Amino acid sequence: MRIEELHIYGYGKFSNQRITLDSKDIQVFYGPNEAGKSTIMSFIESILFGFPTKQQQERRFEPKLGQSYGGAVYLYTKTNGKVKVERTPGKAKGNVTIYLENGEEKDEHFLNELLQGLDKSMFRAIYSFDIHGLQHVHKLNGDQIGKYLFFSSIFGSDALFKMKGDLEKRQEELFKPTGKNPELNQSLLKLKKTYEQLTAAKQMVNEYEKLLQEKEEVHIQITNSEKELKVLQREENRVQKLKLVHPIQLEINEIQLEIKHQPDLSYFPVDGLSRLDKLESLLHPLKAQIHSLAQKMKRLQTELDGIEYISFSKEEVQSIKHFLSNEAVYRKEVIETEKIKNQIESLLNHIRSEKSELYPYLDHAEILDLPTDIAMKEAIRDSANMYRDCMQKKNELDSQFEHVKTDLEDIEWKVRDLESKLISKEERKKLEAKVNNLGIGDSQLNAKQLKEEHTQLGEQIQFMKQQGKEKKKQVELIMVLLSVLLIGASIWAGIQTDWLLLSAFVATFVLGIVGMKKSNSQDLYLEQMIKKEKQVSDQLLNLQKIGQTKEYNEVHDIKNTLWKDDQLNQMLQISTLELKQKERAYNHIISQFESWEQKHHNLLEKTERLLAGLKLEPSLTPASLYDSFDRVISLKNKLTELEGLNNNLHQLDSRLKMFEENVWSLAEGYSLGSENFGETIANLKEALELMEQAEGRKRYLDEECSETAEQLRVLQDEQNYIQNQIQNMMNKAKAESIEQFRLHGKEAAKRIELEVKLKWLTNKINQTLQGEKVYSTDGSFEEKLNYLQNKIQNLQEELKEKQERKTYIEVQLDEIEKSGLYSTLRHQYEQEKQIVKEQAEKWGVLSITKDLLLKTIDYHRQVRLPNLVKEASLFLKELTGGEYQQIYLPETEENIIAERMDGIRFYGQELSQATSEQLYVALRLALACTLDHDQIMPLVIDDSFVNFDKTRTNHMVKLLEKLSVDRQIIFFTCHEHLIQLFNKKKVLSMELIPVEPSVNIQ
């Protein structure tokens, strides 16, 4: 079975992620701590074996942002092909659904078969291991390592190792054959002492047992006397009751006699008188209501006959409603008409004003025909822009002309001034010849420059000396500290045998020495600066000697004169060039003025043509042409607007006249017309409202009449029903009048009263006797009561004597029990015996469990371990590079023996720590390989060999690559040096798996 893809709906930090795995090779997940490796491992286990329950300590990885919890794992199996296992929240471990390639859906039972009955703990023990198993090897002492490796070969984890140790420890805590401190040993000693005390106290029991026998006999006598006393007391109570009910029985006899003399009126209706009173009380209000409704009916009919109003036809009502609904529109259009008239008047005033200024002699039609299209507008805009650019250009040229003219005059004056200051050629030649004859060079004359150089060198030398002193102090301090640190670190690294760290400290010391050498190179530079300063000082002394002669001063003056003349010549050349440039700029401005005048003339001609096309005055300037064109367009728009307003006014007048004619026509037909149109509308509205009110009142009265008639009918039916009820009761009572009915009713009521009283007295007797039979009613109760009371008194005195004897015996027994402590010791003995029994049962359970565990271990030793050891030997040979060849199992010991290549054998506790770890890994891998059945399960490894050195790690990776041919291996690591040993295509970086939803990651 191989895992091909993970689809995480929501688990821990991941949401809606798909991760495709390399199902035919090793798949490596690489990432730092907290990158999500443990989350993915837990996700695989949770989908296959169920989510951890909330009662378990294991983390559930529920998403914090409300995403759906769970996901799916896509598997490939030999028997079922591709299988999708999906698990979502539900019952304790979640709801799981399995989807097959053919579309079938399976349940959790199918998943258990697919996983070969594995649960999460078994999967972790056999097919998943991490660094904690190796770390556990480090924690064990020498005697425990062999046993730990042996049990790991059976179940994969240290569960059996811990279980066997716990069982042995708990057995020894309960019982040891020769021990004294275990719980069961202590309890047995305590029970023995209690038994000896109980035997000594048992000798005092003879007298105690006699008293017990007498106590039992007295107790039986008391019980019999109490039973007899209860019988006599019940008989006394019965006679007392008979005595109490005797007068009541006499009264019952009298009532029965009186009932016999009463006439038989059983046919009289039940509650006839009360029913008659009730019906009569209902009948009187009904008659009053019937009379009131009849009067109301008469009033309604009178009001209905007196209603009068104008009755419009349906079409006329619709017309009036149409008039009223459009009245607001009518008034709005009247206001709109006045508004349009005012707009027309205002517009005419504006048109007259504009027309008088622009076209006083043209009519409206001629103005509307003027060319104001886009072409004309563009032409006028171009002319105006050209005129503006032209005038702007003229202003620029004027400004440039003034500026160039001023600059030209200034440079001409400057050239004339420089020419006047120059030395003539003949005089310059004489001065140069005189300098050559004296023979003093330029280098000897540059004393000022040498003085400045001498001063700078002195300052630099002083600064470098001060800086060297400070730096020397710092270097000395640093070297002292570095030496102390290096000595301490070297000692520590030597103790820890960390040669790499020691090499780093030595390199640091060497760098410090190199730094000191660099400081020495700076001292050499300072010496060079001092030598140069001395050379410059010597040159200054020579110049001072030369400067004391007359020839030196004369040559110095001539040199200054010639130098100044050279400077004037250079300035004259520069000024001459500037003069030529200014003259060219002046001529260029003059040519631009001529070009501008030609453009300005062409623009004026174009403006005259445009003014003629618009029939405007030719005296308008190009600057005002665009504004005049806008005024012409505005005038044409106003004329167009005036024409539209006149059309709107005509339409409004037509609609208003038609509306008014329709209203007056309808109103005059009912004499509702008026000279004022508003009053006519109001009259029609009032007449319509009166008609609606009258019709509404008429409908209301009709409904009231119908309702009143219905109420009157119902009340009359109720009256007839009540009268029929009264007549039926009179017929049943065989009475011809109401008075005779009431007389029969009184007689029937008296008979009923006697029967009720008889029933009450009978019930009272029954309640008093409580079902007992009356044997005698002759009244002779006193003799029986006296006999029973005397017998009861005698029996009570006997019972008192027996109870006093019983109390005496109980006191004697209590004293014996207190003095002998027999009962206490016996109770204590029984309790301690029960404790010993319970502890023995616990020890027996532990013994049986240990025996079963040993049998299980022996079964695995005989059946499974031979094949596992054979497979583990091959793995150990691969991991150790052939150094260890074979693994053996001792016959009678729980241990592992490894044989080295030279034939020497070592027990597990005799192996080195690293070899023990390799042996543990070999056993775990062999266990996984030998337990596979139909499905080969994936192997999940989490940084299990990070403590291996480079050679062992290479052997481990090669072994995993061999195993990955037949089995999928998923390896998680956070160590970068490990991923270098795998093919880059096999490594999936956790950083490429975003927390937010994204595309598939492969």
C-alpha cells in the first residue's frame, strides 16, 4: 500500500492543501521546527486511524480560523487500485468514507480490513519510529540495553519492556516469599496475631452463649404476647365503633320510614325548578332585545328612504375623477404658460440688444444663416491663437533686443579697456631678455609654495604620532584580552576534544598578530613623512640665502609684471570671442523682427476674410474676433431657443383650452357651471363627494338593515327554543301550569333531600366501621368492653415483666462483650482476612499476566523471531559496513547477541552506544518487513538517525533506498546536511507549502 496524495481540508495550520507524494520511492519532507512536519504526520495517522478524542492527551490539530476539520488520503493498493479515504468530524474518531475506483463507497469496516487490523498504536510501534527510541537506548544502563533490544524486536516499541518490568515490580511490592515489607507479607503477619488473640477470648464464650439462649426464649415470649395484645386491642376498637354508630342507625331507620310515605315523583325532571328559573331568566331579556331590534329596523328604513343626491353615470364619475387628478397638472401648465411668456419677453430683450450691436440691419433668418460651423470656429480659433502667439513673439523680441544691445555695448567697452592696459611688444621683449641674463630659475622663486608644504607635513607628522600612541595602547590591551581568552578556550576545547573549535581560536590569534604587523607598516609611513619634511626644510633655507641678493628682488618684480601682462592677454582673447558672439546674436534678433512683420501682415489679411464671411465690421481686431464669434453663436442659440419657446407656448394653450371646454360641458349639464373655472371644478368635486358619501351611507344602512333583520331572526329562534324547553319540562312533570310544576318540584326536592341525608348517614357508618360487619345492634356494649379492657391490662403487665428480663440479659451480654473484646477481635479478624484475600487475588492476577506475557514472548521467540533475526542480520551488516555479520538469540535469556566479522560475539549491553543504535534500527526495520501480509505498509521515519556520523548516515540512506524499491518510505527531517544525501527530486520543502489555500504541491 502506498500513499499518493494528501488533501487537507483543515488541519492545524494548513487549510485546503493538496500534497502529492512520490509513491514509488523515498519522499523526504524538509523544514525547520514549527514548519508543519508533525502536523502532516499526525494528519496521515488521523485520516487512516481516526481523530484523537477530546479525552485523550494527544493533540487534535483543530483549525483555529473556522475551516472544515479533516481531509482525505489517496492510497494505491494491489487489490483495490486507487482508494480515497476521507474523514470528517462526527462521532468520537470522526466519520470515515472510502471511495473506490469503480465508484463504490465503503465504511470503516472495509478500512480496517485494508489496514490489516492495525490501529494507531500498532502502526506507530511497527511502521513509524523516531529519535525517541534511540534516545531511550542512551538512557538505559548496561544490564537493560540487551532486554530493551530484545523486546523491540518483538513489538517495535518499548511497551513489552516496560510492561514486564512493571509487572515484576508490582509483584514484589505485593509479596515476596522471604520478605517482610511487602503489603501481603505485612497483612499475613497481622492476621496471624489477630487469630491468636481471638482464640484466647473464645474461652469466655460459654456463659455468654447461655445468656444468648435465654434472651432468644424471652424474645419469643414477648413476640407472642404482643400479637395477642394486638388482637384484643382490635376487638376493643371494633366494639367502641359499634357503640358510636348505634344512634346513627336509629336515625337511618326513621328516614327510610318517612321515604316510604312520600309520593313517587321520579318522573320529575332533574333540577327542574332551577332549570325553569334559568330558562325564564333568559326569556325576559330576549323579549326586550327583540322589541329594541324592531324599533331599530324601523328607524333605519326611514333614514334610507330620506337620502337624496345627484347621481352621476359611471363615465361621468370617471371624467370628474380625471379632471380632479389632472387639476394639479392644469394649474402647473397655467404657471408654465406664464413662465414661458416671461422667458420669451426676456429673450427678446437680449436678442434686440445683441442684434443692435452686431447686426442692426439683418433680420432673424439672415442671422440664422450665418456660417457658424466647426470649420469656421476652428479657423477663428487658429487666427486668434496665431495673433496671440504673434504678439507674444513681438514682446519677446523687444525684450531680447534690449538685452543683446546692452550686452554688446558692455563687451565693446571691456575690449577697449583691456587693449589700453597691455604692454607693447618691444617692451615685453626687453624684460624677458633681462630675466634670462640674470639666470635665476622658477623653482627657486616658489618659496611660498614650499612654506605651505612644510607646514602641512609638520601637522600630518604630529597627528600621526598622536594617533600611533593611542592605537598602540588599544592593540596591547586587545592582545592581552585575546591571549587570556585563547588560553581559557584552548583548555576547554582540549577537555571537550573539540579540535575544530580549537583551530578556530588559533586562527583568531594569528589574525591578531597580522593586525599588529599592519600597525608596524603605518610606522614606516611616518618615517617617510619625516624625511620628506626635512628635504622641504633644506630647500627653504637655500631660498632664504638666495633672496638676500639684489638680483633676486629685481627678477621677482619683472616676473610679476610679465605674469600680469599674460593674464591681460588671456582676458582680451576671451572678451574678443564674447564680442563676436554678441554681434551674431544682435544680427539674429534683427532677422527675427523681419520675419515677424511678414507673419503679422498675413494674419491681418486672413482676419479681414473671416470678418467678411461673418458679416461683421472690418474694424474688429484679431484679438476680439473669437469673442465676437462666440457672441454670434450665442445670438443664433437665443433665436433658436425663442422659436422653441413659441412652439411650446402654442401647445400649452391648446391643451388648456381643450381641458376647460370639457369641464364646462359636464358642469353645465347639472347646473354646476360658473364663470370662474376653479369654482366649476370645485362644484364638480363637491357633487362627486356628496354622491360618494350618500352611496356609502346607503350601503351602510342596507348592511345595518340586513344585520338587524338577521339578529332579530336569531333572537326569535332562541325565544321559541326556550319556550319549547319549558313546555317539554311541564309535559315530563305532568303539570298543566307553571304553579303546578313548581308544587311538584318542591315535593320531589324534599324526597331527594331525604335520600341524600340517608346516603350521607350510611357513608358515615361505613367510614366509622371501615368495612366491619355489625353483629349486634341491641345496645349491650358495656359488658364486652369491660371484659376486653381487663384482659388487655393483665397482658400488658406480663409483657412489661418479660421486657425487663430481656433488658437485664442484654446488659449482662454487653458487659461480657466489653470485657472479653471477642466480637471486636472476630470482626477485626474477618476484615483482615478479607484484605489478605484481596491482596492475594491482585498478586494472582499479576502472576497470571506475567505468565501470559512470558508465554507470548516464548511464542514469538520460537515462531516469529527466527525470520526476523535473519532479516535484521542482513540490515545490521548493511548498516555497519560488514563489521557485524550475524544476530543470535540466546536460548534462555531475554537478550540479543551480535557477531562481529572476526567471529567474536557481543551481548546487547556489551556493544558500543552507536552500534546499539544501529542494532535497534535493524531490528525495527526487520520487524516491519516480517509483519507485512497482503499489503506492504508505508514506513514513516522522523529524524531517527541524526546522531549518526557521516559514514553510518550514508549506510542508513543506502539501506532505505533499497527498501524503497518494494515499500514507500516517508522521511521527515529538519537537518539540512541530511537532505544533501537524497536526490533533490525526492525532497519537498515545507516552505513551499503555504498556510493559505493554493495549487497542488509536488
